[in-house]
Amino acid sequence: MPKNPAVDDYIEKAQPFAKPILKRLRAAVHKACPECVEVMKWSFPNFDYKGPFCSMASFKAHAVFGFWKAALLEDANGILETNERTAMGHLGRITSLDELPDEKTLVALIRQAKELNDQGVKVARVTKKKPPLRVPKELSDRIAKNAAAHKTWDAFSPSHKREYVEWIGEAKTDATRERRIAQTLEQLADGKARNWKYEKKRIQD
């Protein structure tokens, strides 16, 4: 596939140390997957083949290379970093060519990523469970004393309740907290969700 001029521009504008790193990474991707398509997403180069499968980027002091399905790759040499601290890069913070895996190892990993897309393998999404909703006592007590607010609150979904509770919890001062509780009671009495203005706008749009 032809190379994307936008990726050429990205490499040209990179820091001097990063240019040879990005060029070598790019060459390895094309060697492992000649059919890949270069696209710019989130302002950095991505490589697509039957969907996204790897990307690269450079910053002021380091470059990174990442796989969309890094957790599914067989990493016999133990070079991939797949914990949460690695952000989008799985080869660590690369500051020189010497810190890249040898071409054979890198190409083999990229071919694995290509094969996963060939097979249509999906990465299971991990949904973080939210902690139980803890309603501040001063809010629950005042809702209990307001029949209209109480009726709305009982009918609300957990997500609507959480919007109010988190908003109140974000208050920096006691005065702000009190003001938000008062506004919550007022809106609940009117049957309104925390973000009712935005919901109304979406309906109108």
C-alpha cells in the first residue's frame, strides 16, 4: 500500500532522536504487513489492517509503539509492557534505536497482531465496577422530608442518583455543598435530573 504523506510529515516534524526510531518502526510494520493502511488518528500515526492493530508516536524525550491487542500476543522474549502504566506504548519509552527490539523479533510481533485481525479475534472489554452509591446523610434526610423530591428520587435510576451525589461530593467548601444540596432538592421536586438542561437540548436537536 502507498505510504501516507501525513505520516511523512509527522516523522519530519519529530524530534531529531525520534526520526530514525519512527522510520524503523514504520519499516517493520510494512515488512510484517505490506497490506496495512497508514492513517492519522488522535494526531499520531496508526496502522490499520482489517481494523486497527498498531500505532506509533513521539514526544519531546521519547517515542512509543503500541499494539491494539498487546495482551493477546505471545511474548516469548518478555519485551512487551502491558500494565496500565505503559499508556499507549508497549515497548516502553524509546529514546534511541538501541532500545528497539531486533528487527526479527519486532516483525514477528507485528505479524502476530496481523494474524489476530485476520482471525477476527476481539479483545474482551473490562468494565470497572463502580463502588456502591453512598448518599450523604444530609441529602437523604432532606429528601425524606420533601414529598415531591422523594417521589422523583425513588423513581430515578442509579446513574441519575449518582450524578447528583458526585456533584455534591465535588464541592470544595461547605457553602458550595449546601448550595448544591438545596439546588438538588429544588430540581428533584420539579422531577428533573441533574443534567436535565442538556437532555432537553439533545431532544430538541
